[in-house]
Amino acid sequence: MELSSQRFNSLATKEISQIVNVENAKRLALLLMVCFSAYHGVLLLKSGGDTCKWLLSEGRFQGYSTWQPSGCMAHKYSRQDLSMCLNYIAYWGGQNSIYFVGDSRMRALFSAFVELLSGSPAGPQRTELQSAPTKLRAVFKRYPRTDADLRSFLAALNRAPPQLVVLGHGLYQAANASVLDSLVRQFGANLSAALPQLVALRDRSKLLWKLQDPVDELAVNASRYASNGLINRLNEAARRVLDPSGISVWSSSRLIAEGVGFFNSSDGVSLSPLALNWDVQVLANFYCNNHMKYSDGTCCSVPEPVTISQLLTFAFFACWAVVAGLLCLFNAFVRKDGGRRLKPTYAMTHQRTGSDASPFSVIDSLHELACALAKLGLVLGYFFVCDRTSFFMKENKTFTALNFVIPLLYVLVLGLFFTDNSQYTQLLHRDVTDEWKGVAQLIILVYHMTSASQVLPVYMHIRVCVSSYLFLSGFGHMTYFWSRGFKGCLVRGLRVLFRMNVLVVCLCLVMNRPYQFYYFVPLVSHWFLVTFFMAVAWPRVCQATLERRPGFTLAAAAAKLGVVVLLVSLLYASEYAFSKLFLSGPARSLFVASEDRSREWRFRWSLDRYSSLAGAAAAICIQAARHFRLLDDSHQGDLAGRGVAAGLSLVGLLACLSYTAFAVLCPSKQDCNSVHPLLVVLPILGYACVRNVWGSLRQRYSVFFAWFGRIALELFIAQYHVWLSNDTSGLLVLIPSNYVLNLITTSFIFVCLAHEVHSITRLLTPYAVPDDWRLAMRNLLIFCAVLVPI
């Protein structure tokens, strides 16, 4: 009975695994991508792709009273930002003539605009603001009704049109109305009479008609002001007249007023400063975004044009897609050996090479390569559409404590739920390090998604996550070279660099971004090269030499490590030497993202200048401890007696807590960053000690976290464009107006894409870096020859 039950459970598990697996998840992700592309295509046809309409029409409040337009990102303009925008327009010969035309509410909007720009509130009598350097002339004109006077004024404006005109009124008529139906008809008729002047002005300048905001009926004297029902009828009449003419109607201000319009309002009519400030922000985004191109301001901003290098890159992948399609047709209709078709493997060309290689084995390899490159091209195309076009919607990131804590706790609970026994017993074995990378990467993703960098303790703990990845990278690579020796080390090194960089290099070409933009990959690649050259430099020492000459081996390893630490310290101390090495000559194109960010690489490099070296040192120490039988981790038990293990765990826990105390008490980000490189080894070694000293903990690991850890690098890179948006400044929106469902959907597609890129990279690696080091060097030279001109 027990055997039959076990057999049933085994069969059930097998059936479930055949349905619920990574490949089927990726098929579902592809289906979702196609469906949402069709959905957003329909939305695009309806709206015409005009993000200004999204800015002016809809939105919602999120976080701490933060206004979020529907479908696009709005930059939060400071006085400096707005002044920079006006200066930019004036520098290129433009004028900044802005008119506010309407009733008392329009005057309040004008005053809020003046206050943002000048830093001081506008007086009750002030109706104009001028600035010669920025060629600014902001004017308020009082026209509380649509009559002959307004039509004459509009005709005069048409003779000398300003750059922006904001009109809006209706409250005055509503306040003095006696017959409501006739008022609405008369309002529409008067607006229709002014329509020719409005249309002519629309063709010469930017024209906005601001719908009338609601009132707080509980605080309003009903005998003096209109009800919201009447205001809505007047707004509907305005839309009936203006919508067919193509004049931009600003309706999102009503939603802002409904949300925060009457905080501390004395009469229920005057809008609160918070509402007026958000109205001014909408105006600033409408007027400035297309000039300033802020990464977090996509509303009213035209996507950057496609460059020749981007077109050539897409053409390259399109050619491989055609080749893959032709080979699929060949396999389907021409080949007769059905046993191997559609299942090519790279190993075939290695098993039979030269004159022994069959034509079909070559075709199989070409088919495999073409399919991989075609799939990579499709993935990169999706990256491009998500981040470099307005095809999919985007929204700003907003930090709240709950937004950060809830997904973090959810991810951690999931990770603890899916655990299993590991087949390894060694200290910091593969499953534990993959789990560690996965935990760190998922925390980083939540951090980026919620824009938690403004909270200093959170920021510092994220720095520990980044440092721990570099520590594990140094540990893993040094362990490999120490254990395996140096046979084939050049091919091994090139393959590691290829796996690290292939996605980033493709994204640099497709997204038109510099290499340093994806700072983490240059950082990991640099410290891998440092570890590699330290390992292969003379005198070469490894496990084999440790067996023969232990004293010499440890002395040589310590000397090489000490020299590298000294060189790193000297580079950090000498900014001149650092600039000469990294920020000048050919290296500049790799380590400088832009002229105004030339110091960023030094900042990133210095934060983790000892992390990877500490990992390499830990690897050597563990190997030496095993050799001298100071460490026995060949079993699943504790690494020390219970008392010693408890003491080591306590020390490790105190090390972690000491860094947390430092992060909480540190006064500023600059002070924290200056000390972080020296202290970060404490929580890293402390966690490693707590996680590994007990056999029961070392034997168990989270399958969930380890799975994510194996694709951690792809997750870090892919998040820039298909989970976040606009170079991590915002969030990608596939399902509008449903934050949680959208987050689940975009996260699922993003993870599947990262896994697919990881699989494609592993498949392409032996093609790009063959086993023969001469062929590998040939490919490297070809790659450099192609990339240097670009």
C-alpha cells in the first residue's frame, strides 16, 4: 500500500512538472506579450499615441499625494529645472511668452506659476512676470466670461501669438445664473462664436482650455456659487464645442482638485496650494518635456530618433531570423533524416570536424546558431519597443514604506517556502552561493521598483547586496582557478567575459546607450579580470602546487593578493592615476557614460574596491584550511563543536547587526559611502558564517532563491527596459489603473525573458568562444575590429 502511494505521488509530481515548468511559463509569457501588444496597439490607434492627451486628461494620486498621469511619466520640476528649460528655449532663439486668461481661478494658477519660478508668491495686484535672460513674459488677463471682449483679445493675440495660452472660465457665469438651462446654452453659443479665433490661435501656438474645477459644496454658500452639477454641464458644453476642433482640453486638473483641491480651503472655491502646485507641474511638463528630455518625463516628449547603428543592429538580427526560417523550412520539407532534425546540438560539429563532418551536422549547428540569434533579436526588439517608444505605457516610481516592505516580505516568504536538501556539503557550496545571489538580486529589484534609494539605511543595505555579489564572484572564480589549475584558463576567462557582456553589448547597440550605463556589468567584468590576472600571474600557484610546496604556495598567493590590494589602494588615493588608467584614451569609451558623469565610474569602483579581493582571499583561505585539515566540510554535520559553532554564529550575527547600526546612525550618504568599502566585509563574512557553520543550515537551501541566483546577472540588466522603463526612471505599464495586477504581469514576463536570455547566452558561448584558444582569440579580434568603429 505504501509503495503504491509513493508511486502515485511520483507520477503526480511528474505530470505536474510536465505542465508547470520554465518552458511552458515562457510560452505563456510570449502569449501575454502578443496579447498586450495587440491591446496597446488598439489603444494607440484610438489616442494617436499623443502622450500630451494622457497628461491632460487622466491620472490618479499614488503614494503621499503624488500625482501620476495616466500612461506617461511626469517630471517633478523644481525652480532650477523650470529656469533651465526657459533658458534652453531662449538659447536656441525661442521666446517664452505665456498667457493665463480667465477668472480668479486662472489668476491663482498664474500666481502659483510665478511662485515656482521666482520663489516668492505673487502679490494680489501682480499680473505680469518678465525676465530678460530667459525671454520670459508670463501674463494674466482677466476675462471671466466668453464675450465680445474676449473675442477681441483673442484676435489681438493671433497677430502676435505667444508660445502658450491657458484659458478657462465659467465659474463667474454659474455664480450669477438664474436659469440654468439657458445659461448652459448661452455658454456653448458664446464659445462657438469665439471658436474661429481659438482655432486660429491653436495653429500658431500651444493652446489649452482648462475645464472648470469642482467646488466643495459643503463649504460653499449655495446662493453665491454653482453646484458641481452645473459646473459639469458647463464643462460638457465646452467639450462639445472644442473637441471637434482639435483644441487641447485640460481635464486632469479636475481630478487633482477632487483629490487634494480643498485642503485648508476657507471658502470651498479657492484651490489649495497643493492642487495648484500639481497644476503647475502639469503645465511645466506640457511646455518643457520635449525640450529637456528628462528620463522621468515622458509626457509630451517625443522618443529619441533611431540611429544608423541601431538600424544596422536590427538588420543583423533580421538576417539571422530569415536564415533560421529558411533552415526550418529545409528541415521540414527537404531533409529525410527525421531523427535529428529540429534538435541540433553544438556538440555535433565537435564530434565530427574537418573532412569527417557531415553536411547535416554543419546545417544543424547553423540552424541552432541562427535560431538562437533570431530569438535574441526578438527579445531585443521587445526591449526596444518597451523602453524607446511610447507604444507601452509608463508611470513614475513612488516610494512608500508599505510599497517597499510588502513585496520584500512576500518574496522572502516564498523563498523560505520552497526549500530542499543540497547534494553539496562544502563551505559556501554552489547551492548556497546561488541562493545568496538570488536573495540579493530580488532585494535589489524591489529596491529599484519602489525607488527606495532616498532612505539611507535601505540604500546602504543594498550596497551590501551589490558587494556580496562581487565577493561571491571573486570567491567562485578563484576557487575554480585554484582547484582546476590553469589548463584552458584563457578560454575559460573569455567565456566568462562573453556570458557577462553579450546582453549588455547588444543592448548598447539596440538602445543607443554607452557601456558604462549598465554599470554593474563593467564592474563585475573589471573585478573578474583583476581576479583572473592575479590567479594566472607568476608565480602560478594552485591546489597542485599546494600539495607539493604548501609554504611557497601560500606565501606566493598572499604576496600576489597583497600587491593587488596595494595597487587598488594607490589607485583610490591618486585620482590622477585613476583618471589616466580608466578615464582617458581608448578606455574612456568604456568607463565614461557622458561628459557630465565622468566621475561615476570612480564612484562605483571605489565603493567595492575590496569586495571581490576579499572573496578571492576567502577562497584561498578555505582551500588552505582544507589542506591542513583545519576545516572538514566533506560531511553534512556542523563545521565545529556546538559551543564553537554557537560562538561563531553569535559573532557573525553581531557583525551583521553592527553594519545595520552603522547604516542607521550614519549622518549622510557621502559619509556612509566613504566607510562602506572598509566595513562591508563584516556583514558578508558574518552572514557566510551563520549560514554555513551549522550542518542543518548548510544542507538546506532555497530552491526559489537559487533559481533566481543563476540568472541574477540577466535580471539585473533586463530590469532596465522590460520591467522598469526609461532607463529605470519609471515602471512599465501593461495593465493600466491596476498596480498590483500590472506588477505581477510585468514581473512574470520580465523573469521569463531573463531566463530565455540566460539560455541563449549559454547556447551562444561555445560558438563565440570555441575550445581552441587560437579560434577564440581570432573571434575576439574580429569582435574588436567590428566594435571599435561603432
